[in-house]
Amino acid sequence: KFDSNGEPKPKFFVTFPYPYMNGRLHLGHAYSLTKADFICQFNRIKGINTLFPFGFHCTGMPIQAAANRLKAEIEEFGNPPQFPSGENTTTAVEKEVAVEKKGKGKKAKVAAKTGTVTRQYDIMKMMIPEKEIDQFVEPIKWLNYFPPLGKADLVRFGAGIDWRRSFITTSNNPYYDRFVRWQFNTLKKNNMVRFGERANVFSVLDGQVCADHDRSTGEGIGPQEYTLIKLRVMKLKGPLTQLEGKEVFLVAATLRPETMYGQTNCFVLPEGIYGAYEGWKGQIESQVLIMNHRSAKGLAHQGFAEKWGQFKCVVPEITGQDLIGLPLRAPNSQYEIV
């Protein structure tokens, strides 16, 4: 565009963080949008050539996770689902709680622990006609359904968006997908991004890292580093006698490894369920580790297993009572037996 003298008009560009399309836009979106819309309209009034495009975020795991939950509910309870009578169901509730993030220290939203069951079907009933809910077991349905509703709401809101430049993310939009691929390939070519590993939240079900905003619940929760202490079992008893001839260790986790020099005992949950696991590599290759199933699964997904994510339970269903009284030798402790 040009002014009355034939000179190009000054340009101004404004954008808005793409809202995620696992539901309708809400008041929070409207409040945040007013800031971008105000500066857009203000610059247009001043005669500045202003561009305000708008994107709808559809990538990531929340849509896929919600579709999977809905599919599982319909397969188990029918369509429409007949949930167990007396079940205390609730819709997802979020509350502000202080969750420390590295380098931020800001509050994050996490799902409130209400002790009730949250059904995806019930959540959908608040947003769409019930007769259409079963169509949302396919993630692509979400991409086609919610962005047009978002656009309609923003048009009614009077936002100064250039709708010729509106788009959704994901490979369903080949143009934007190619743009993102070009960005990363360019950064990699210039040695500005690298492939590597770091501690993160990993979804075993989906087989991939589940970043903070990719989760349907648990936003703000990060990995917690523990030090594992291998306590050698000096004498086997009970169900552990079948491990005779092997190196057996009770594995304890601690946040204070510097205190292990004075260790005098080790506590177990009397009614807890543990197992004896093998299939490791490196320094623990031939050793049998006693821990609970969740710990073994976590260890196997951090590069300690012979095959990524795989481990073998050689003695299942070991109770805490079976472990009480085991003589243990703690590393670096001044006591021979704890």
C-alpha cells in the first residue's frame, strides 16, 4: 500500500499465540486477544499497513489423548456410555498452585486432585451435541470442528484479523507444515539445533516425549532427579532364595546421597509390592535389582536396559514383609550390615 505521495506506507505486524483446538475459545482467550487487537486497530487508524494473521494450534498430544480416552470409554461402556452407577464423576477442574519451574518460579495450572473420575464423554457433552460425540474418537474430527467455531467467535468479537491468512498447524496443512520443516532444517544446517537426550517426561503409551503443553493433565510437572543406592543383599530368604548364586541388590532412591555414609537402616513399605528385575546393561548387567514395577519401568526408559524400555521380572509379587529383616550392605557406610 502507498500513501498520497506514492511512497510505501510503514508496516506493522502483530500476532497472537495460537489457541489450542481441543475445545471452544473461552474468556481467557478473549482477554488476552484484546491486547493484540487494540494495537492492531490503533495502528490501522494511524494509516499504518498492519497485518494480523491468526493460527489455530492442533499439534501435540492433548487432542490425540482426548480422542483415545473417548474411544476407550465408548468401547468399554457403550454408545452412549453407561458408566457405573454411583460413580462420582466430575469434569476437569483446574486451579492455580505454586509449581516451581526451572528458571521461572511461576505458577502453573495442574489438575485439581478431587478423588473423582473425569470422563471425556462428559467433557464433550458440555461443548458439542451428544449425537455427534462418537465422531470425535478420530483426532482429525477435532481439527475440522473447533477451528471454524473459533473463527466465528472471533468474527463476532470484532477482532481485526486478516482471515485470508488464517491456518491450522499439523501436516493437514501442507503449506504451514513445510514452513516449519524449512525452519528446523535451516537451523540444523546452521548448527543451531542438535539431536540429543535430556531428562524429560516420557509417555510409555505413545512412545515419545510428552512436553509440558502436550499433556492432557499434569502441566507444570517436570522430571525429578533421584540417586539410586544399591544395597547388597547379604543373605537371601523367603521368595528370594530362588535367586541364589546371583548378585542381588535392594535399590533405594534418595534426594540426599551425601547422608549415606552414616546409613544405619533401610525402610520398606510393609504392604508394598516389589519385584526382582534383570535385563540391565553396563555395570548392572548381571545383577538382579529389587524395586517396584514403576521404578523398573522408569529405569528401563533411561538407557539402563539391554533393550530400550524392556526388563524382565524374575521374581514377582515380593511384599515388603518378605524384605523386612534382610541383612544389607550399604555402599560407603561405616557399618558392615544395615
